[in-house]
Amino acid sequence: MRRSVRLVAATVAGVCLAPGTAAAARAETVVPRHAVVVCQTASFYDNYDSARGPYGLKRTLTYGNKIGHTPGVHPVYNGWAASFDFGPNDWGYLRLECIGGYDSW
């Protein structure tokens, strides 16, 4: 009986650790492109909900703040873009039109 339990455990472990299995389940990480805030002020929200819009105001960013966003990769919902604030190193949402100066720093 112990031999069959070990055989089953080894088979399950082999399936779980098969090359490429874990990698196929992971999404590729995309580093945000460097950009800056081009609006005088831009509200930076914690998250976005399709029913009520952005919520959880984190802070207000100002012109020239260093941020990141990768067009075509990071989501944009109704003009609200998922962005990375390089100051405190956190993600949030701000208006897409307030993002510019890509690769300027």
C-alpha cells in the first residue's frame, strides 16, 4: 500500500512540476513605460469600477510627476488609465489625457 501511495504522490508531483506547466499559467509582467503627468493636477485613484467609475482617491498628482503607463497593455476604462506612480511605487488610475512625455526620463 505504501508503495502505491508513493507512486501516486510522485506522479502528481511530476505532473505539477512538468517543464513549462507553471510558466504557461503565468502572465508576462510588463514594466510600465516612463511618462509624466501633463495636466496641472490629476486625481490618482486606488481602483476603477465599471458601474461607478474611479474610487478611493489616493492623492493628487501634479504636472511633471514621474509615472508609468504602457499604451495597449495596461487597461484604460472610459478614459481612466491604469498607471504606476514612481514616487511611492504604487498602482492607480488617472485620466489618460493627463499622461504624456513618454520615454522622456
